[in-house]
Amino acid sequence: MSDTVFHKIMRGDLPADILYQDDLVVAFRDISPAAPSHVLIVPRKDLPSVSDVTEDDRMLVGHMVLVARNLATSLEIEGEGYRLVFNCGENGGQVVPQLHLHLLGGRKMSWPPG
Ligand code: DGP
């Protein structure tokens, strides 16, 4: 079993500002926020990255997106817009090898990303 910082947070061994959790995911604020609202939605299932997602994970990944959308509503950033990001692998800027969806909002973001 993997043991990343996110696994430690999900086990309760590391503190985090948890905004939502259910049987499938845990969502908590990013420790170094890149926007006024920056939340990570992490599946409880061991999945290092998007590259490891299979057909069996369709529902899980859809659930992650819906949880992010619902958090955008509760954080009151939905009206002005927000960004959802999966970083994947080294070139994608992924640092923590457990699948996670970034929810970013509360400021205007540029495109393309750097
Ligand atoms: P990524 O580059 O996509 O792997 O993003 C990993 C994010 O995880 C990064 O924005 C910082 C965040 N992060 C790393 N360690 C911790 C931690 O211990 N607690 C919390 N809340 N976030 C963390």
C-alpha cells in the first residue's frame, strides 16, 4: 500500500483542514495555496496518478469532479468561475504520487499555465 502525505492525512496521522469526506474521497485545503480557495480532492483508493485510472474507476473519477463542483458552490466561487486540475507525472508537475484533483478559485487565472 502507498504511504504518501495524502494517505497520512486520510488515516488521520497528519493534520489537514478537511472540508468534505465520504466513503470514496477526502477533500482538504492545500498546504501551499495557489489561489484564495485551493482544495485537493483525493480518492481513498490507492491510485498513483491519472495514468493508473482504469475503466473500473469511471464512477470514482466522476465523483471527484462532482465533489469539486459542490465544494465550489459551498466556497462561493462557482459564480465567478474556478479551475479543476489533475497534474500527471513529472512534466505535468505532479509531486505527490496519489491521484488528486485541484480545485482553484477566488482569483482570475491565466491560460496557458506556466
Ligand atoms: P501536485 O503538484 O499536483 O502533486 O500537488 C500536490 C499538492 O499537495 C501541492 O499543491 C501541495 C500539497 N501538499 C503537499 N503536502 C501537503 C500536506 O502535507 N498537506 C496539505 N494539505 N497539502 C499538501
